[in-house]
Amino acid sequence: MRYGPSLADGGARLRATATTVYLVGGAALTYLVWGPWEGVDPRPFSWWVISLVLAFHVAVGVVVRRWWALGLPLAWAVISIPADGYDTPVATQIAFQTLFLWAPALAVGVAASKLARLGVLWAKSP
């Protein structure tokens, strides 16, 4: 007899939580930082902000551990449509950057997670 959630259920809950955190965090970044300041102040688009967002994507990829996570930036772009932008809508920028920033960062996280599960990332000493 089993009591409580199985490991598979816990993994699904963890993935759902990570997905929710990703979409809420992306929406917060879009509506509170990038949307209001796009075209007005370049600081929200500086290298350290982009680096933090990339690290966040890698971390979400590690937690989600599924290849469908590569589609999350497109969902982020869709929920960012009302954010507008100065000359180019923020949603368009996010969708364009998905190909070379957000999806590859998620792929690094997913791949690292899968390799770590297989034990490939840590060499066993003889």
C-alpha cells in the first residue's frame, strides 16, 4: 500500500510549479521592467540583466527536465502582447530572441539535467 504522492507525481508538480514561476516571472519582467522602459532607458537591457534572465532560463530547464520547455518563451511572448513597447512590441522582441537566447538557454538546462541523471556530468574516480 502506498501513502502520499509518488515520485512521478512530485516531478509533475515540480514541473508545473517551475512553469508557473517562469510565466509569472517573465510577465513581471515584461510588464514592470521591459515594457515601460523599452526605448526610454537602456539600463533594463544591459548585459547583466540579460545574463540573469539567461541564468533563470537555464535553471528552469534544469527543473523542468522536459524538451517541451523550449516552447515556454513563446508562451511568455503571447502573455506579453499587451505590454506594448516604444517602437517594437516587447512580445515581438521576446519571440525573436527565443531562437538565439531563451530556447538555447532552456535547452542547456534540460540537457544538463538529463546528463546529470545519467551520471555523465560527474566522472567516477577509479
